[in-house]
Amino acid sequence: MLEPDRVDYKSAGKAPTLEVPPDLTQLQRENRYAIPEANRGTATASGYGLQQNVRPTSTAVVAPKATADMHMERSGNQRWLVVKQAPETLWPQIKDFWQDSGFLINFESPQSGLMETDWAENRAKIPQDFIRNTIGKALDSLYSTGERDKFRTRLERAADGSTEIYISHRGAQEVLVGQQKEGTVWTPRPADPELEAEFLSRLMARLGVEDTRAKTAAASVVSQPTRAKVVKGSNGGYVEVDESFDRAWRRVGLALDRVGFTVEDRDRTQGLYFVRYVDQGRDAQNKAATDKGFFSKLFSFGSGSDKAISAQRYQVAVKGAGAVSQVAVLNNEGRPESSSTADKILSLLNDQLK
């Protein structure tokens, strides 16, 4: 687990305007804070209180305490929270959690249960050397780790009315390129399961669990190893997972988040995820157009291309047969996809489902 002081994110985007959370009681307008008229002479707190007939009150505006009825589950290197609350109740709390953690919300869809942050930098990774301690506070924007992270949160409604919360991480790093190292390019970093676990434990604490218990839950949850393998069939390849449909469906959703898919829709009764896929390497490079790090500012001039990267549409089908499930890639029309891209997608999913 990461140390608490080693996570300090700051988004490069523009922060939204301050909004009053909808679950807070609005303060009533009162005139007890009005400035006394000048012709009343010297103003004192006791005298003014008597004139306004102000009575002390103990009422305070406090955010409602979330339930602590939750636990963490794990399968392989994937972890998720199970909370005894409806997704509609948890959604605004999770959104506030990410914003208070230093992130901007780049995309949110309550209908599909998806929320994604903007790229942000973990400022705690910047070395606290003598130079930065003396002048770095005034020129803090010149310092950069050359790394960015973004997180996707997915909420799944369970049959018993509870909610399963999945957090997936994606990373990018800035690498020097060229014979003279005159340029930089953003390249993907592997997903960090421990960083996902850190934010899951912090979310547990935010939702009402004591900090110590939340960290213990993330560190001590028993791993349930699973097996997955790529199988070549007559109609193309598929990933065979030694799990029932219910568990395979949930884990495939988290795997899609990790490897860069955008889930546009899903049909659990048919076992289908309708997705768009952009290669993480291209997505990370495209990020440089809107968020240039320190090395880019130093070695390059002008702005990069802001053209959107086109994404191919696919269907990811999950089919259960007892204790075993099959995960296949279909094209946008629902027919088996046998291209090299489909093979790459199956390989990525297999790595996440092992």
C-alpha cells in the first residue's frame, strides 16, 4: 500500500466553479450579521445581540454520514467495493470524492454507471530537494514528474440492491525521443493495481469506514486466483475464463476499463458490452496536445494537433456455461471479428482476467 503522503494529485485542467453540494442543508438568510447603523454609537457584541434578540443555537450544517456497511472483494489483482447502497445515492458522493482528491471529472454517465477523471499529476512524486524547498513554491509549475494518471469508476447494481464499485487506473509517461533527445512523446504506463487499491481504501474511508480499517481491508482481502487462456476456435478466438457468468461479467467490465475501452452501452441479459477502443499508446500521445509537461515545454514550440482520434466500435460478448465462461470479440454488426485488432484485444483482456 502507498503511504498517505505519497499521493497528492493535481489536475492540469481548469477547476469548476464552486457548487454547494445538494445534500447539504442551505443556510437561511438572517439579518443578525447586518452592520449596525452609525447613529447607534459604539457597537458591542453584547449590546448588538440584545438589540437583535439573538439567541445562541447549536444547530450545525453537517454532511450526512454515509453507511459503513461495506466490504472489499478481490479476484486476481482486481479489487472492488460492495456497498449496501443504491448507485443513485453513491454517485454524488463518489464525484465529490474524486474532486476533493485533486481531480477534474472529464466524463460522467449516471445511466451507464461510468465516471472518468481528467489526466492528473501526482505531485508527491516530485523530489523535495533543497532547491525546491527554497524557491520551488514560487515556481512550482516548472516542476513535473513526467507522469500522468487518470481513473475510471464504474458502478454495477447487484441483485440484492447493493452496489459494486470498481476503480481502474491508466497511466502515461513522457519519454525523450530523437537522436539528440530533442523531443518528447507520451507513452502508456501499465495499470497499477496497488494505486487502485489505495483509492478504494480512501473511498471506503470517505463512505464511513475508519481509516485504519479501510487500509487493512485493502491489504488483507484474500486473493481468489483465477485462470484464463486464449482459445482458437473455428469462428475466431476467445478467452476462456474458469468463472461463472456473473463473476466473469463483472471482471470483464473492469478489464475493459483498464485497457482503454469506452463502454457506450451494455446488455447483461445478452452478455454484451458495446464499446469503442483506442490504443492506449495513441491516446497517451494525443494527451500531449492538451497537457504538455515540463520536457515538452523545454524542447518544443507551438501547439500539437488537436484532432480527435477515431475509435473502432466492437461488441465484447460474455457467454457462460456453468463454471466456465467465454469472452469473444464481435464487430459492430455482431459477427465474429477475426482481425489482428481482435487478437490484440483478446490478448489484453486475457492479461487482465488471469
